[in-house]
Amino acid sequence: MRITCPLCGDRDSREFSIRGHETYLDRPAPDAGEAAWDNYLHLRDNPAGETAELWYHGAGCAAWLRVRRNTLTHEVLKVDLVRDLTGGDHAD
Amino acid sequence: MRYSGLQVLAQGLMGNRGWKPVWRDPEPKPAYDIVIIGGGGHGLATAYYLAREHGLGNIAVLEKGYLGGGNVGRNTTIVRANYNLPGNSEFYSHSLKLWEGLEADLNYNVMHSQRGVINLFHSDGQRDAYARRGNAMINQGDDAILLDREGCRRMLPYLDYDQTRFPIYGGLYHPRGGTARHDAVAWGYARAADQRGVDLIQQCEVTGIDIAGGKVTGVQTTRGAIRAAKVAIVVAGRSGQVAAMAGLRLPIESHILQAFVTEGLKPCIDHVVTYGMGHFYISQSDKGGLVFGGDLDFYASYAARGNLPMAEHVMEAGLTLMPMIGKARVLRSWGGIMDMTPDGSPIIDKTHVDGLYIDCGWCYGGFKAVPGSGFSFAHLIATDRHHDPAARFRLDRFRRGVLLDEEGTGSQHNLH
Ligand SMILES: Cc1cc2nc3c(=O)[nH]c(=O)nc-3n(C[C@H](O)[C@H](O)[C@H](O)COP(=O)(O)OP(=O)(O)OC[C@H]3O[C@@H](n4cnc5c(N)ncnc54)[C@H](O)[C@@H]3O)c2cc1C
Ligand SMILES: [Zn+2]
């Protein structure tokens, strides 16, 4: 599997580490309650097909990326900088 | 037909023409008391114990492919009871006891071999952690022996003891741990369930779960609708999709786990050995192949095949530990879809739908759990009460924050 980083270009997936589903971008407020935290930490749609995840380009530009991927074929569909999606906040 | 030494002899003398198909291939009936979705190890064991322990007979197991074609036929067959946490300890201890009587119980040779599992450690901290785990195992009534470096050298002379990067300090030896023949476990349970009247229906994919007034009424399948008073979901890596048919969202992400086997060699590795400093564990099959594996590929996947980085890491770790295997040629590699929970422990529970039960989240450790899970899940389905050894495998423990995080790695699906 190769991932095209918007800053560094097409790279070996070993340069990246995965954090998990993009749910991690929606961190609930500390007092948001059990259901919100359960959703954030545990529950997943777990799609067989297209998904979106957070990856970190540790051996490259050190940017957080949102990678759209197909879990059936391992095809990488689209890669965005998390910075561009959240207006500057990083993953956590 | 009952299997025995005499039977083998008699059949041999008669040209082996008397062997019959081992289970029936029935058409699905319009209705059953209990429908089990998934004909893997856990589904088949559940059907068997429902019949044997609870005297229930009107049961179908629906399998979308063929029996044993899922993870039960893809794993590296390690059977052990070396868990640490209350909740896991008693469950795997019970499961190992069932393994020890399994062949006589099923009248089937599952090639259960208690050759011993040795978990190597490579630092003082790791030794302390394993000493603690060993004590937890002994408290549970199981067996554990802490080996020092010389103890390891006597049992595993082929390891590289001169390596300075991750020196071998010793190992936690679990003599009753070992391996079993994975296919035989599926076949043995299938045959025994069939003999007790369970319908095993293959090539039958469940496509919907029927619910009326908050109660399950049956399933939709590629071979038509089937009514049922109780429905049990036991589909391992596909748990998310099947649970979604009942409007249920699970604390599960499906990940890929790879394994490898070499050409057949003369016996050289007598135990199951795990490396404490890289993702690598190994045993030798009765055919002589070295069977080994490592960790997840770490990203969600339904592809049933992995990528090269983890393959490379596993080979590197293996060669660091036991350079002698470098001469062996790898014949095959494959992957299985693992139902990973955020704490690495499984789920055996009821759901929000009356009559709908779920058994899932076995991560990469569900083969050893086949007898225990089948036994406890059957108990839950038949009596609507949790079976003691599995009483903590609750679906709502995540929301309640009562995790069973055996490895202490935190609440993330790919870290267990
Ligand atoms: C490479 C690898 C190594 C492993 N090593 C070990 C090990 O050493 N020790 C250990 O304890 N565990 C190990 N495991 C884990 C173990 O194999 C699994 O946890 C366990 O087999 C899962 O339970 P099962 O046998 O019921 O699953 P499966 O055999 O996968 O059964 C699930 C079944 O459900 C069926 N199904 C899915 N969807 C539907 C549907 N809609 N309708 C009908 N049927 C459906 C599937 O076709 C499948 O046959 C390993 C796994 C892998 C992949
Ligand atoms: Zn980059």
C-alpha cells in the first residue's frame, strides 16, 4: 500500500502510522456524557468498502492526514491535510 | 459412525469403502427454535453445546461459505490459558479444561498437543510483568513456570543467546499450552452437532434480521426466509455488518492478521515460542511446517490478505531470535479478518433486541476460546443468564468504562 501525502507525494505506507477512524477528529467535550464518549472511543461503523482514517506522516513532513481508503481492496482514494479540514487543529 | 482404532483397522481391510459423509447437507426448514449465524469454530461449538448441555435439537447453523472456511481454518492454532485479568483468567481456564476432554467428548481427533508455550522476556521489567502473570495463572489453578536464561537454553537451545540488542533473560513456561489442528476442531464440532440433530446449512448467507415489536422473529437469507424464536450472531470479522442488520453498532473494527508457513522440515521446534521484543511467534505443525505470525497490519481491512511491511517485520524478528530458520523457504502467507474490540477482550451478551444474542470481538485470540465460548454462549442462549466464567464479557462495559484491557495498551482497536 502506498499513500500520496499532499506535501511529500507518493510514499511507502511504512512512513506513516495510523491512528484510527476519522471519528477521532470529533473529540467530545469533557462533560458530553457517556454516549458521546462511547461513540468517540469505541463504537465504529466498520465499513467493508470506503472508509476515512487519520494517518500521521512521521517519517516525512509530520503532518496529520485524512486518508480515504477502501477496506476491501486497500486502494487509497483521497488524502487531505487534517489542517485544511479543521482549520488548524490537529487530530487530538 | 463411531471412530475407533478398530474401525480404522476394519475399514483398512475392506479397502476404505465404508467411510460415509460426516454430516448431512439438509435443505433449510421454514422455522427453527434457534438460528446460529456463522459456521466458524464458535458457531459450531455453540450449536453443539446447545444440543449436548441443554438438550435442544431444533437448531440451524447458517454459513455463507463452507464450514471452517473463516478464521477457524486460518489461525496459527495456539491454545493456552495464560491470561492475567479477572474476567479473562477464569474464562480461558475453563476453555482449556474443555480442550483437555474434547477429543473424547467429540469422538474426533483434533490433534490437541500440549507441547507447552514459552513467552520469552528480554528485560527486568518484562520479567516482572511475566512473573506477575505467572502468579495470576497459578492463582487461577493453571500452570506456570518462570524460566531463567539457562532454563530457556536447556529447552530452546536454538535461540540466539549471544544477541546483545534484545538479550534473552528468560521465559514464562505454560506446560499445558500448545496447539491443535484447526480444521479438525471445526469438523469435529460440526460432526458432533449434526449427530445431535443440528442442521448445518452451507452456502446460506444471512442478508437481514427480522424484528417485530422489539423481538427477533427470524432471518432473511440467500436461500429464503427462516423463522426463529432466537437468533445468535457469531460471525467474527463480519460482526459489524451482521449486527447492523439489527440496527446495532458495535465497539468493533475489523483488522487483518497475517500468518506464514514454511516447507515441511524434520522436528526442530518442540514448543510454541513467542518473542518479547518483536512481533513474532512460532510453532511447528505435525506436517513439519514452521507456522508463524506476528501482529496486525494495524489498519482496518476486509481483504483477507496483508501487505509486505508486516511480512518483512515478522521475518526479521524471527531471524533475530532464531537465525536457523533463515534457511527454510516460506510456502504460503495468508490473512484473516479479526474482530478487534477497543480493549482486546471479547463480547458474549444479549442485545437490545429480545431473542437476539451476540458472540464476537475475539480479536486474534479466539481459537483457544472455541470450546469455552461455545459453552458459555449456549448457556446464555438457552437460559438467558450469563455463564459465570464469561460473565464479564458484556457489550456495555465500554460505555460503563469497565474495560478488560489485558495488555494495558489503551482504548484503541488496533492496539491489542
Ligand atoms: C492469521 C491468524 C492467526 C490466528 N492465530 C490464533 C491463535 O494462534 N490462537 C487463537 O486462539 N486464535 C487465533 N486466531 C483467532 C481465531 O482464529 C479467531 O478469533 C476465531 O477463529 C474466530 O471465531 P470463528 O472460528 O467462529 O470465526 P470464523 O471461522 O471466521 O467464523 C465466522 C463465520 O461466519 C460466517 N459469516 C459471516 N457473515 C455471514 C453471514 N452474513 N451469513 C452467514 N454466515 C456468515 C463466515 O463465512 C465464517 O465462516 C488467529 C486468526 C488469524 C486470522
Ligand atoms: Zn508528508
